[in-house]
Amino acid sequence: MELAQIFNRVVVKLPQCSLLLIGKDVVDIFKNTSSLSLFEELLTPEAKKRLTYLEEVPYGEIKNYIAKAEVVLLPSFAEAFPMTWLETLAMEKPLISSNIGWANELMLNGVTGYTIDPKDHKLFSEKVIELLENRTLAKSFGKSGRQHVIENFSKNSVVLKSIEFYKSKISVDDKI
């Protein structure tokens, strides 16, 4: 729901922008109604005109949508280790994500994108606008994001780190 408030602010400054929202609609447990309808109720009339919603996209097609995005926004409160974040960074797309504790494992604030409290609608929207207006910075974040994924989350990197970890934990008794 935070994204609706953020997008309202972005549309005021950049009325030509658009938001593609992808994800399965679920029933909100507090209001017992569609989450999408609650989201749309929060949008200004101008922002609502700029919204496109795709309910479900096969996992294999998500990368096509990421590739077309100028900026990826993921202001989530509940993600464990989001693959979409890794995919976004690996595809050299600037990412603005939540600044929740685990986010710092994936994101380097100000280097691969921004990590922001999703409830800070003003700051979040300012950073979206900054990246939409500053293509050089957006491209720099994208390149840094890909490098970060290669160095820290690629198969080769993870395998080498795992081997080193296990080596550090295994002690060999010379007498055996």
C-alpha cells in the first residue's frame, strides 16, 4: 500500500511516468477485500490513469518486465531473500527497496540503488524521481548492482565462500 502513496507523489512531479504493478491480488486480512482495490483507492485520479496491473506473470517472464523498467521499486515489509532483487541487480537495473535489516545483505545504499523506509513516502518518491531524471546515476547504480551480484551471489562466489567457511570449521588432527 505504501507504493500507492509513493507513486502519487511521483506523478505530481513527473506526470508522464507510469507504474507497472505485477503480482497476484490477495484478500486483505484486515478489510476482507481485494488488496488491489485498496491500492487503487489510495491512488489519485492522475496516478490511477498511469497504473497498469498484471495479476500473474509466469516466473520465466518476469525478467522481460524488469528489462523494460527504468527503475524497479520494491518497498516490501516481508521478504526473506528476494530473488527479484537479485535479478534486478543482475540485469543492471537501479533498485529502490526497503531498508529492512536483511536488505543490507543485498543492497548497497547509494551504490546499487537506494534502501529507504517504505513509510517515508516523501524520501522514497524523491529517490524515484531522481533516478528517472538522472539516467547517468541510474546506469551507474545498475552497473554497480550487477558487479555486486557477481562478486557476492554468483554460483562461483557462493561455492568459494562455502568452501572457505567449511575449511575454517574443520580441524584435522595430525594423529589420525
